[in-house]
Amino acid sequence: RVNPDLASERLAASFSVELLTASLDGGAERTRSRRAVVEAIENDPVFSQENQYFQSQNERYEAAVRRAVYLQKKIREMGWTENGPEVQYVNRCLSGDIALILHRVFMRSISMLGSDEQIAKWIPLATDYQIIGSYAQTELGHGTYLQGLETTAVFDDATQEFILNTPKISAMKWWPGDMGRSATHTVVFAQLYVHGKCYGVHPFILQIRSLQDHSPCPGVTVGDIGPKMNFQHTDNGFLQLQNVRVPRENMLSKFCKVQPDGTYVRWGSQKMNYFTMTSVRISILSDEVILPLKKACTIAIRYSAVRRQSKLKPGEQEAKILDYQTQQQKLLPQLATAYAFHFIKIYLDELFNRGYQDIQGKNFDSLPELHAFSSGFKATVSQQCTSGVEICLRACGGHGYSLLSGLPSLYTRIIASCIYEGENTILLLQTARFLIKCFMAVSAGQPVPPSVTYLSSVKPGKCPAKDKLDFLSPEIYLKAYEQMAIRLISSSAAKLQHFIQSGVDEYEAWNQCTVQLEKAAKAHCHYITVKNFVETVEKLDDEAGIQKIMKHLCDLFALHGIFSNMGDFLYDGYLTAAHMDLVTASYLDLLAVIRKDAVPLVDAFDFTDKTLNSALGSYDGQVYQRLYEWARKSPTNQQGNPAYGKYLKPLLQNTLSKL
Amino acid sequence: RVNPDLASERLAASFSVELLTASLDGGAERTRSRRAVVEAIENDPVFSQENQYFQSQNERYEAAVRRAVYLQKKIREMGWTENGPEVQYVNRCLSGDIALILHRVFMRSISMLGSDEQIAKWIPLATDYQIIGSYAQTELGHGTYLQGLETTAVFDDATQEFILNTPKISAMKWWPGDMGRSATHTVVFAQLYVHGKCYGVHPFILQIRSLQDHSPCPGVTVGDIGPKMNFQHTDNGFLQLQNVRVPRENMLSKFCKVQPDGTYVRWGSQKMNYFTMTSVRISILSDEVILPLKKACTIAIRYSAVRRQSKLKPGEQEAKILDYQTQQQKLLPQLATAYAFHFIKIYLDELFNRGYQDIQGKNFDSLPELHAFSSGFKATVSQQCTSGVEICLRACGGHGYSLLSGLPSLYTRIIASCIYEGENTILLLQTARFLIKCFMAVSAGQPVPPSVTYLSSVKPGKCPAKDKLDFLSPEIYLKAYEQMAIRLISSSAAKLQHFIQSGVDEYEAWNQCTVQLEKAAKAHCHYITVKNFVETVEKLDDEAGIQKIMKHLCDLFALHGIFSNMGDFLYDGYLTAAHMDLVTASYLDLLAVIRKDAVPLVDAFDFTDKTLNSALGSYDGQVYQRLYEWARKSPTNQQGNPAYGKYLKPLLQNTLSKL
């Protein structure tokens, strides 16, 4: 029952799909374990996403809460540990379509920022959903700029309480998930005032809804912020506070505390706040950003091997659209990108784990690098994956635009990742600030973290490539990327210096360089991604052709980057126009090479049909049959026509006599 | 009640907004007339779009049918003519959120392709909605490639009927608007067979639903194709036909006919089919493509002048986000693009009208040029406007992601314009084919249409610019664009020749050049857009500063194009790296200049708040207040919580005793 057009693609695979899957999973044992979990979840009707595309916001929300509650039970039943790999697999196969995600952030923040007593009191209640938590940081008027938060917490020594207020409309908490309709409690961030003095933003545990009837607590106005581009299943909420009192014990106090007399005491490092954000930015990349691109590639590439349209030669059968160079040029670079980012995520995890070990040994030296990398990669990976998903959607023509393809919901969800957890432009500028500092340090002969020592490379003359095959050599293209990144960073630094020396004040000079600084930060991340892909390929065994096909993908990723950003490479003459012709030729050749393995390469991502939830992307390639079956299930075909009786019938009722 | 942050922007305008609006409308008289129509429509509750963001697919559909039926009445009442400017204004202010649009295409196709008798029979019925029509061309398995359609119409001399069939699942009609739930009739395109011989695709009038009870006619299976990324108000449908018979008279026969004995007769020009597509591609640009970008710019720019975030200097008030260079770099090029395309639409209309006059005089010479231009500009304008709307959405951070901002629905709708009426890549390749032909003709000294005579320009040496101000001279940047377009077209032609001369067969050679051909077609359209902007600015009076500000926008559009496509300009050395530094400097300077007039420049588009339907983009800038008010109206806040009783209450009921 597999469409012969897909079956033939699989027969022609130049490598073992099963081995590549195991390699992506980190071993065959993990693949087996993942599949077992996926099976346990997918066979359970509570977790079915079958009707998702037809559901209203209320239906999505209800189903998501049901899943969250039921999953907790399932985890117990199966004996999975709270943060173990199985729960990761579950999240992967539920595609995040589950409620009470912010409850986890609520728990994490109490665990990280709370005292031992606070942890002992709240965590057991939260673990069993005896309270439901949220995380109220963002306000209507303030997102990424936390210092600007306007919610206040004023200490009242008389009652030993904090009085919480959102003093104006822009101070209202806005966006927190699970808060609009579900949460009973939240961690709320507010400017702490003691005896008239402001101590900055601090977290407080606050009850917002009655445990008896779920009505808002006195002084609390809470509700849902209304429909969004996606996340219909999440009750993102608003919260207004009017003189709401919480006991002194509710300020999270692992690192600081207000004593009964109002004395403010701080201990531990404030820098650890960075670390939470760093960890979240890296942790979302996998499921919320890279996974959607892998899915979009799977859907679009399988469909393109089944869809036939027009003829490559007159007289022949209509061609698979994947055989057109323009279609390859759309999809195959996205496929290479999905692999490149799969590997960069492993790189970031390692960087993070090393940093975390240092920190546990009270060495905070790696924090700036970790912060810069998590910011820059969150931004570049989310940006490129979002644009990749859009390309996949459009590459499927009209059918890609149907919700039933699965592509629109991937897009409307992934685009949020460019905004949440730090807006991408601001994040890139933070990376740029780190790079400029490192560049200055390198210029002054000071040491820098290993990841940026390349900034001290001596400027080479011209690229030595003479032939298009030379551009399949990683040393050749890596040097070009390195050179380009150094140039963009150094020229931004020079421009900044120039402004400052000519009397422009430092902040204004920075603002006037930001367009170029953003570009420099992207170039750095791009270079590191290519470098890491090359190093990953080198480490692979050439088992069953895997290293070979990964090398092709790595080359494609690298050359596509040069082809698409030609100006940055031509600018200083390191690459010439003649080189660009060679790059273009090699790049177009690679499209034809990888096209042959395109279907097996997406098969290796090993998505089940239920996880993909796409009429276009299923394993069997029965595209038209499935589109038709799913469309017939649509409520519009099950219910009566709401406009006929009222508006159409009166117009049509006398027509018959006139025909 | 206008937010002072917006009021101050308006006070600082360097030009008269009222005069610019009149200039965009083509005169103050037209502005008055447009506003009167908008008022008449917006004050009518039937046309209110107020609750749109909260409605289900069924509610959207019902409201859209109601509007369509009611609008017909209104048009009569007001004495507006069917295709007059008033109906255009209505469409503009309803943002296409109305049903029975395909009914108009049904009527247009009968008028253009039907015989006088057919027109006399069907058009009066259709005019009064006594029948409701659709246009069934696209199939599940075939879109842009019309020759591949699989629906058949076999002539039966015995009964003097055509027997219509969709012989396999991929032959099913799929996507036609108004067909899923509304239409009683449709024009269906099918391969005509007479006595076993196929005569290609022809249009037939077919009844699909009973005029008595709206049930499908015998042999007809019809329904809705299910949810899409947008267009919830439209019942895009599917249609299966099993031996459905229509009388011989139902084949539209202005240009060809099957006689009673089965003789096939053709007269008139088949090329006229092109002309319908050409006209549709140009006509959608205004309301479906350029208008959404203007709206997105209005919303994002007004919001960016109100939203304050972070500080440009320590100690100061938080800055308007529009004062950050990176925000300017996102939004202002989109604003310049909206103006550039406003003017290119006027250019295309003039080209089309001249061509149409020629055609009425039986001169078909301009068809290839018109076809190439309508294809290329449909593709480039829809592509750039789509990406512009996405940039605007993301530039509004989290609030842009709320449906209440109005931006998500602009995006999910405009992206369809990249796919419908011809997939953009295919269209660009058609433009490329025309350009290659013209280039060959020019090389052989043969005449070509005036719009492409530039292809014969002699290759100049190097760009003569010496200073950043030189790049504000249109001759300087126009020459660079011209040079770049010629190079991309000529090098594609050379590559194609090279392949063919080295023995690659012609079709394969074409396929192997398509990535570069697509780029060449884009370069041509980009050049023409800049050139037309320059010529438009030259023709403006410098009344009240309008020419001056338009000149700035034109410069920005041109320099942004060079800055963003650096490689194409650097490649052949016409511009050098030193030139690029000058371009960058001039471009960044322009951002700061145009930023001052950014709000007045979007005010000049003259959208009412109701048309924008955006909590972020209203004229008064009361962003937070409106977001909050609208969110409270959301059904999620009006209805009970569907998950509380079933899933949350059981968890929470014993918690109180433990706290």
C-alpha cells in the first residue's frame, strides 16, 4: 500500500536508514526505548491528535488539560522518572500539545530560587498537581527588558507581609501560560520595596485562585488574553493585582531575604539568574525549533516525491516535483540545515554541561560565553528553522496551505520561538557584545574562551581553490567562513571605535552600529555551525555509507550558505567572482546528488504518521486519498450549512421556474 | 485621547499627509468619494468585522455569505455600478472577508468565453444571485499545469450531451471557492473528447446542487475541503463527477464549438486565455497583496512609536522602539516597499490598458510582454509583501503574535498569494523565458518591447560614485541595477547555450539553469520597480514636501536592495567593496531621516481603525487599553472553563486541608 513513487526512492538509498536513525538517537538502544514510549503514548486515545485541526480554542484547551493530568498518571504507571528520557520522548510525540507546561517552570523556579523550607512546602504539593502553578514575569508593557517591570511588592513590617500591586495597565502580567484559566498559584516577579527603597525585581509565590471553587482571590483579576496565531491549547493569561498580600515567607529566598525588621540580606551569586535563561534557551531548541523543521522537511520531501506536475521532457510522464532543480533548491538546503542544527544542539549541550560542572565547583568564568552562545544560537536557529518551515509549506503549493498538511500549524507555532525567551534581535546584540569584547581582548593579546580563539587568526591572502571540487574540501570552505566572521566582527569593532573617537557618545555609537553588529553575530554562529558539522562528520564511522551522505549534507549546508550570502564572501576579495562560479557549480551538483537520498534522509528522522499528523507526509505516500478522507471528516461536512436557510434559499427559491 | 507619543510624531511631519493621501488615491475627489463609501459600509453592522478573531469556521462562513447577499442590496440602494470604483472601495474596506467571490469569476468566464446566447441566458440569473456560481479548474492532482487536468467531457451524439467524469481521485476538483457549500452551478474545466479524439481542456457550465433543496445533483459528490491557514470564511470545495450529463449548449463557445454531428470548430484566438490570467494576476495585487503590506506597516510603525522598551542612554526614559536602528532596519524598508509597489501597480495597469487597446484592435503583439510582466510581478510583489508582513509581525514582539494585533491574519492570508493564480517559481521561470528570448533578439539586433530595450545597453566600466551622497543620485543606483539585471540574464543565457552546445538536451539544460533563471527574472522586476519609482518621483510636484519625502523613500528602497543583495552587485566589480561601504552609510543615514516621518507616512495610507481591526495599530495609539478590552471580550473569558470540573477540581479538592 506504499505509493510506488516512494517505495522506489527507498530502494535506492545509498545508506542504512536504521543505522542513521540510531546514530541520531545516540545509539540503537535509545531508538528502541524511544519507539516503545511512542507506541505506549500513541495507542492511548487520550493522546490522539487526530481531530486537532478541526477543534476550537476551548476544545483544544480542554483536551490539553486532560492530557496533562492523564500523562502524570501514565508516568507513574510506567515508572518513568520525572525528567528522564521517556518524558522527553513523550513530549516529542505530543508535539507540545499539552497543558500545564508553565507548571513545570513554576516548580523549576521554586527549586532553583527557593529556600529549603520553601522547597519542602511547595514542591510536594506541585508534584501531585494539588496546586497548579504558573510563572508571571512578562507584563503588558515589558518583555525582554526585565529591569523595566512595573509590578511592585512593598514590605509591610506591621503584618510581616508583602503588598503586591500592578499599579497601571502596562504593569499587568500578560502572556504567562496556564494562568488564564488553570493556575491556582504563580511565581510573580515584582520590584521589591522595603522602607521606601527599591531592591529590584524579586520572585514571590502568590495564590491567585480559590482552592474551593477556582474563583479569583480577593484583589486578583485574572483571565485569558484571547486568541493567538497558535497555542490555542494554552491559556496564556493576564493578571491584575490590587493590594494583594502574601506572607513574608513567600518571597523566594535561596539567594536573598527580607528579615522581620525589614533588613535586606543577599548571599550567593546573582549571576545564576542568567543561568536559568541560558538553560531554557538551549532546552527549547530541540523540541520547539529543530523538530518542527525536521517534520516540515519530512512532509515536503515525501510529498515532492509523490506529486507529479508538468513534464521535464515532452512525451514523458509528468515528473516528480522533487526532480526540478528549483524544488531541490528549496527543500534540500532545509534538510541540510535540520541536520546541521541537530548536531549543533549536541555541541551546545556539551558546552552547557561543562559550564554547569564548573559552576557547581563555584567557577563562574564560563557564564559570559554560555550566555553569548545560548543567545546567539537561540536566535539564529529559531530564525532559520522558521524560515525553513515556511519554505517547506510554500513548496507544497496549495495543499501545503491546507491545515491537513500539518505545515500551517508547524509554521504558526515555530514563529513564536523567534519572539519568546528573548526577542532574536536583542539576543543577537548580546552575542555581538560578547564577540566585540573578545575581539578587543584578542587584539590586546589577552586570553579568550576556546570557542572564539579563531578571532586571532592571521588574515590569509586569497582562497586557494582552483576547481569546483576544491569547494568540497572542508578546509577550503571553513577558512572562507572563518575569514568572513572575523571581518564582520572586526569591522563592527572598528566602526564602533571610530564613532566613539569622533565624539559620539557610547550608547548612541552602539545603536548606530547595531545593524552591522547583528550581522556579525549571525556570521559567528554560522561559522561555528559549519565547523561543528565538519567535526561531527569526521568523527562518524563510515558505517553503511552514513559518513559519506553526511559529508554531502555538510558540504551542501556550507556551500548553500556561501551561495546565499555571496556579498559577505566577495566583499574583501577572499573569494572572487570566479570562485563564486565554482561554488555555484558545486552547490548545484550537490543538489542532484542529495536528491537521490532525500526520502531516506527524512525517513531517518523516524517520525510516526501520528506524530506528523499530515495528510501529505505520511510514510505510505497516499496523499490524495488521505486529504480526501480527512476533508470529509471536517465538521463543515458533518453539520448543516448555516447560511443556506437564512441567506441562500430566499434567493434561489424562484429560480427553477426561470430555467 | 491620542497617545502623546503618536501625537508628537504627527506634529513633526515634514509633508502634508492629506495631500499625499490624495496623491495616492489619484486626486482629492477620489479620496472624498472613497471615504464616503467606507463610512457607508463601516457604519452598517452587517459589515462589522469586530468579532472576527473569535469566530469559528462556520460563523465566519455564515457572516461572509450574509455580507455578500446584503452587499448586493446595498449596491442597488446606493446606485453603485457593478465594476465601478465604489465596489473597489467596499472590497478594500471589507478586506475580502466576504463570500461569493468566485461567483464573480463564474460570471467573468461566461462573459469572456460564452457565446451571445449563453451570456443572454446565464448572466441575468447570476447577476441577481438566482443561481450561485463557482469556477472549477484546479484538481486534487493538478494546479498550475492545466494541460494535465484529468476531468473528462465525452460527447455523446445520441443524446447531444457531454458526459462529465472525474475518473480518478486525483481528477477530483479541489480548492474552488464557493463550491464546498454555496454554489448551485459551476464552470468546470475538462478534457473534451469527441469520437475518441481529445481536443484539450474546455469549459462547461454544470449544475451541481438542486435549486429546490440544495442537495447535490445525481452523480455529483461535493463538499468542503476542510480548514486552511486562513480563508475560513470561504467554502473551498471538492467535486467528484460520475457520468454527469450536460446539454451540448453548455460548453462555453465563443471561440469553439462541437456541432450536432460531433464536428469540432474553432475560431478566434486561443491566446486570449492568457489574457484572462494576465488580468487576474494584475488585479489581485492591489487588494490582496499590496494592501496587506500597507496595513502591516501601519500597525507595526504606529505600535513602534508607542511601545517603549529599554534605554538608549542610562538615566533616560525608556526609548520608543522605533528609535532603535535595528527596528528601523526592519520596518522602514517595508514601508518603502509598500510605496514602491503602490507605484508599480499603476505602471502595470497602464501597461495592461495599452495592451488591451491593442488587442481590441486585433493586434496581439503585446501579449508575450504582458504575460511575462504579470507573471514576474505577481511573483515578486507577492513574495516581497509576504516577507514584509512577516517582518512587521515579528517586529511587534509577543503582541504581534496575538490575533488581536491583526497581523497574524494578514500574514496567513497574504502567504496564499504566493501560491494561488500560479505558483511563484513557475511564474518567474515564465518571465525568465521571455527575458532570455528578448536577450537573444537584442543580441541578434532584432527589436524588442520598450520595457526590455535596456538589455542592449553597453556594459559600462565601473560605478563612478565617489562619496556616500553620490548614492542618493538615481542615475548612479539605476545604472547599478540595470547592470546587475543584464548580467544575470546574459549569464543565464550563456550557461543555457553552453549546456546545449555541449550536448545536454534542451529541456534538461533548462532545468539545470532554473535556479539562476529565477534569480535573473527577479533582478529584472527589481530593476523595473526601482526605475518606475524614480520616474514617479520625478513626475511629482514638490507640493508640501511630498516629492522630497518620496525621493527619500525611493532612495531607501533602492539602497536597501543593494545592501541586501550585495553579492549580485559586487560580483562583476561594477560596485566595489568601497562602494558598498558608501551604500551602507547612505542607507543607514536614510533610515534615520525617514524614521522622522514614519508615522505620517503610514497615516497617509488612510486606513480607518475598523479596516485595520488591530489592537496595536489604531490611530489613537491606545495600545494596552485596547488589547485588554478586546481580550476580555474573548469567548474564553465569557464562557465557563470546560476543563475545571472534569479534570482540575478532582485534583484540587483536598489541597486546602494540606496548606
